[in-house]
Amino acid sequence: MRAVKNVEITEVKGDKFVNAIVYRDKETNKVTELPVGGIFVEIGQLPNTEFLKGVVDLNDYGHVVIDPRTQKTNTQGIWSAGDCTDVLYHQNNIAAGDAVRALEDIFQYIHSK
């Protein structure tokens, strides 16, 4: 395994399954085809939470600050889950689990009133 840095992916190759990527080195402009068995796409690291400023606490990176046990924010009646939160790891399966945790706590919240 090796890391390929400072490149731009220009093509993903394969028929039914990915079998190679083509990338361009941003410094040298050299184009390389790399055989792979799959890819993992990450959209970005900064969450789209600008609209929440002043509504819930955000950290320095714009992630929603939550209680990791319940997904509650600092604002009564608001929960958050997924990649916009300040948890350590961000992936689809983790986000789905976070959403279930939030829903369980919301259910408890609603039925305790």
C-alpha cells in the first residue's frame, strides 16, 4: 500500500467493477494509470453547516458539537448526526449508526413529555 498525493483523479476505469484510476500529478502534469480493486470517494472535510451558526454550537471547523452518547446538541430539541458532527470518524456506516442513536434518543425525549 502507498499514498499518492497531490494528484487529480481524471478517470475511473472498469466495466461492472472499478479496475483502475487515471490521475494527473499536479506538479509534473504526468498522467498515470493505477490498477486498483476499488475506490473510496470522500467529498470533503468541511461540513455545510453555515446555516446553523447561532442555532447550535459549532467547533472551529464548523462541525456540530454533540453529546456522542445521544447526538444532542447544546440546543434543547435539536440533535445532529453524520459527517457534520464533531465525532472522530466520518463514514456512511458510522453516520447511519449515529442517526439511529439520535432517533432512539428523540423517541425517548418525545415520550417522556
